[in-house]
Amino acid sequence: MNLSQLREKIEAQAARLAVIGLGYVGFPVAALFADQGFDVLGIDLKADRVEKINAGISPIEGEEPGLADLMARVIITGRLRASTSYRDLHDQDIILIDVETPVDEQHIPRYEALKSVLRNLGPVLKPGALVIVESTIAPGTMQQLVLPVLEEASGKKLNEGFYLGNCPERVMPGKLLHNLTNLSRVVGGGTVETAQTMALLYGFIVRADLDPVNWITAELVKTVENAYRDVQIAFANEVALICDALGGDVWKVRDLVNKTPYRNMHLPGAGVGGHCIPKDPWLLAYGVRDQQVPLRLIPSARAVNDQMPSYIAGMICGALEEGKRLLSNSRVLILGYAYLENSDDIRNSPSEVLIRILRDRQIEVCVQDPYVSEYQGDPYHLAEGCDAVVLMVKHRDYQSLDYGKLKESLRTPILIDGRGALHEDQLRALGYSVKVIGRGQ
Ligand code: SAJ
């Protein structure tokens, strides 16, 4: 089958789709295409996830508006089915790949999952099929890894035996369906015609721009957009440190700076977590590892953001010592463990780093987070006997906490606000000793 024939099948919604990797990216994509009338086969290693999906149950935790209804619709039509067996892929015309692409402690990408998928897919790949990598990958990975591994595993040649594209996803926990349908995407094709065919396909589920590009551009756009955000956050964090040192108020400074045209200073805070921002700058850096490009800004921004939990620990210890508390005889309540407000996602949680630092200094720590199952204890009870409360995540629930009642449980009324989320004057009026990140004394 050539691309012209494939486009006819796509237009008739007769192209048979497969999605390999049914996580928070792959599953919604599979469900959206099934909802548009395509026959979709989902492949995942995890048998329990496959069974859930075939039983009409979404495998995604957390609040995802619209996902349960979408799931119910597609299961009734029978257009979405899941399997653990790659053999079922032999008749699929289009295969989307949505597996994890983490980086390790040395910031090196770990492509084991991606390579395993390509090696299993190769032998069963239908002649003329279109393979699209949706995972975030370092610039150059399509050319240097995906293409050679798939050609070797399939015994087929690019643009003869199969077609190949890269279409990075732009999802976010809590907004999976919203982002998938409303955010523009780059469609990186091995050829212009491949990119156009990809745009035709994604046009069924995306109501925003689909920009045809080549592989390297698609890989750069995705990693650069998140490196951009990481650098912006690091800048805000560094200004917070300056304000703390000079007695400035970074929150007021930020508001006034952002009144200036073409300024968009981001929010300083207790750290940068999640599955995208801490990882993608390193994927971008890895893409130029063999060139003599002196990367200084992007690695430095990572270092600034990674040390924010340690900075918060310094604020806590300073406040305890000012309150004449011996660290080894102190107890601290952490409010918020998730990496993001109003989310249960704990990947790369800054609070996890802070807790380790405090415990290393013999400080007793307890944690409360209304969205994370193991930390859903009563905050007023947890605060009993504590010498400080530390707000690490701007969960909406912490706006309605009764801080007067909370203070009654505390041994020492110290509050550290790591997100500039609370009303400092009201807290002081209640008798708290308050420190807010970026608001120097
Ligand atoms: N954070 C700050 N200051 C800020 C913004 C975020 O400290 O000004 C912290 C957050 O607390 C969190 C981390 O950074 O710990 C990441 O926050 P995020 O808002 O970037 O949320 P993510 O990690 O889910 O980012 C995703 C990204 N989307 C994709 O990779 C497809 C990102 O590019 C989006 O900008 C973001 O969602 C979004 O806001 O949609």
C-alpha cells in the first residue's frame, strides 16, 4: 500500500489503527480515534491494563474531564479493543507509539521501551504501514535510532516497506482530552507526503493547527518548548533568591515587571516536578552531545530549579532556629506531595526531595496531600506537636484550610509558604511566624 491509498483509507475511516503503550497519552489517543469511527487496537505489556480497557474501564487515575464518557461510548461501539500480543498488529495500517522515554541520573535518555516496541513491531509490520512515534525523544533519535532499528527488525526499507513519522504529544494530567483536541501539533514526516498523510489522520481528532515539518524539527519543537518553560521558571526562582537577599517582594516585582510589554515572568516556587519539564531539557541537550555546542543556560536552569527544595529546607531550618527549636527535636508538616496543584501525579515531586533533606537533618516529617492516597490524613491531626507547616503545592484545598484551628495543634506556630499561595498578613494576625519564598524580611 502506498501513501495515496493510505490516505483514501483514512478519509473513509477504514484505516486500521494501533496504539502501542496505553498510558496517559496512548489511551486517550486510542479512545479519541475510536470515537471518530476508526477501528483501534491498543497494545500494552500490562495485562491488567488491557483487561480494564476491554471491560470498559479507563486505566487513567485522577480527574480527567470527559474521559469516562468517551470510554463508555467507544466500548459500546466495540471500536476499541486492547491486547498484549504484537501478533494482532499484522493487519494494522497505522501504528502510534506512546511509550516512556525517561532520562537517567546522568541525564542520558533510556530508550529501552522504545527499542523493545520497534523490535517487536518489525516482524509483524504490515507492508506500507505508517509508524508514528508520539513519545518525546531527543533531536536526531528518529534518524539515528528509530529508523535503523525498525528497518533491521522489519527487513523493510523506509518509504518502500513502511512510512515513518514523529508527532510529539502535548498532554498534561488533568487536561488530557482538552490538550489532545485543542492544542496544535507538529507532524514530522520522513517525507513531505508522509507529513501530509499524518496531518490528514490527526485532523480527525485535533481542532488546532497541524504543522507539517521534518523529523528534526518535530523533535526540536517538543524539547525546546519545555526547555523554554524550565529556563523561564529558573529565572523567576533566581529573582526570588535576589528578592529574599535584598528584602524585595518577588510576587510584587513579578506583577509589575509583567506590566511591561513582552515580559512574561513565570512563577517562582518550591521546585519543578513532573514528567516533562525536568526531562525534556536533557533530551534537547542530548541531541547535541556530539557537536561542540557550549550549553550553559539550559543545564544551569535545571540546576537552579533542582535546588529549590534545598532552598526551602534552608528557610525551614532558619525559622526553626529563630524559634529556638533544636532541629533534631523538631517535627514539620508538609502540605502537598504531588508535583502540580490539584493533581495526584507525584512524578519528580519536589516534596520528595525536601523530605529527604529534612530527614537527613534528623527533623521528623509528616505529609498531607488531599490528592495522593497515602497522604490523605487530617491536616489538623497531623499538625499536632509540629513546629512548622510548609506549603509545597498550591492545591485549592489549602486555600480553605482553617489556619487558626491548625495553629492550635502546633507546638511552634511557624509557616513556610513555598508557593506564595497564602495571605501572609492574615497568618501573622493569627500569630504565625511566616516566611514566604521570595519575600525578603
Ligand atoms: N512550575 C513553577 N513555576 C511556573 C510553572 C510551573 O514552579 O511558573 C512548576 C510546577 O509547580 C510543577 C512544574 O513546574 O512542579 C511543571 O509544571 P507545568 O505547569 O509545566 O506542568 P507540566 O509538567 O504538566 O507541563 C506540561 C507541559 N506540557 C507538555 O509537555 C505537553 C508544559 O509544556 C505545559 O506548558 C504545561 O503542561 C501546561 O501548562 O499545559
